[in-house]
Amino acid sequence: MTNNDIFKKLRVALMLRDDDIVEILKLVDFKISTSELGAFFRKEDHPKYMECGDQILRNFLNGLVIHLRGTKENPKKPGDALPRTTDSNISKKQKTVFKAQQRKKMNTDITNVKYKNKKKPGSGQN
């Protein structure tokens, strides 16, 4: 696995945009433009592809630590830096209310359909 692969996977997993990555790299005094950054995320056979060096990945990881944890003098609360998923923002009560609304919309007049070719339980091919 190359540094580019690691960089891509972290970008997707943490839902980071190019601007976010540039800001993270600025935390460790490493300046890079978005166009230079885009070259790391291209396919290997693309003419503008660039290999991500150890120094860039190291600085990104150090900046990511500061971004997520904060500094020793100014620590962040755990979980504040990571984006929340939409599922965790929906309460259990909201989910049950939604399910109840969906059940009301269901047409109960429809009878179960029997299929001609449906296999009977327990009857296997011998």
C-alpha cells in the first residue's frame, strides 16, 4: 500500500475536502496548494499523478492529531472534531414515529399472493 493509498483512505474515512486537508497541513506549518494536493488523489496512470512522499504524509498525520485532539495547551473535547453521521442525530423516538406513519400509509386490503413456482419448505432436490 502506497502513501497515496493511505492518504486517499484517510480522506474518505474522515470525510475531508481538499480545503480541510490544506488547513490541517497549515497546523504544522506545511504549505501546499489544492492543485498539488489533487495530484496525490489521481489514478497512477494519469499524466499529472504525483507520488505522495513520506514527509507530506507524516506532516498530514501530525496535523491530523492536532486537528482532532488539539494542542497540549488547548485540548479539544473528544468527538468534537469528527463529523456526526445522520443516523446518530436521529433519536429513537423519531424513528418509531416515522415507522408508525409509514404503517398508516400501507394498504392493508392487499392479500398475500401465492406463487406457483415457490418451493415448499423441506422439499429439497434429491
